[in-house]
Amino acid sequence: MLKGFRDFILRGNVMDLAVAVIIGAAFTAIVTALTTNVISPLLGAFVGKPNFDDLVFHAASGPNGAVEYGKFLTAVVNFLILAAVVYFFLVLPTQYLIKKFHPTPATPATKPCPQCLSDIPVAATRCKFCTQPVNA
């Protein structure tokens, strides 16, 4: 029973997931600090703090009939700001660095003919040198 548990814990995907959760939790602090301390004050300086918490729809009389849709709108705006920060400050630079240091190999434009071993275009169905049919 303990051997099975040990094998489960030491599998690669379980350890990768554990590392990802730990790194993600630590990274959350960085993204939150960037959004709270840098992006939100800059937005506040230009357009004011996007806060719609006071928007309420009264469906019925009394306190139970109030639909506070403004809090939902504020949460949506905050999510969009956070998503933009993650995309423009994290995803795009990471993609740029990956392309710079690990360029994708170019797809070959030719392939060898199996009969005469001459180079023919990839889309060719017949060799232009020996006229043998070539599988795609």
C-alpha cells in the first residue's frame, strides 16, 4: 500500500502539478502587486477608478429586492484590467523570448524521391526526373 502511494507521489505529472501550484501562488503576489501598485494608480490618474458598486436595480420594494449589478460590473472591469496586464506584461514578452531563443524549424520545401533520390517539391505526386509516382 505504501509502495503504491510512493509511486503515485513520485510520478512526474504529480510533481509538475505541485511545482506549478506553488509557483502560481507566488506569482499571484507579483501580478497583484503590479496591478494594484502600478496599473490601477495610472488608470486612476487618467480615467478615475472604475467603480460601479453603487449601481442597483430595485426589482421589488424592500432590501431583498435590490439587484446590485454594479458590483458585478466592477468585478468584470477588474478582471479585464488584470487579464490585460497578464497578457501584455507577461504573455507577449514570454512569447517573444521563446521565439528568439527557440526558433521554430522551417518546414522543408522538398522531399527526396524514393526511386531516384532527387529532390522534388513536397506537394508533387510524381517525380519530374524519373516520373515515378510519389506518395504524399
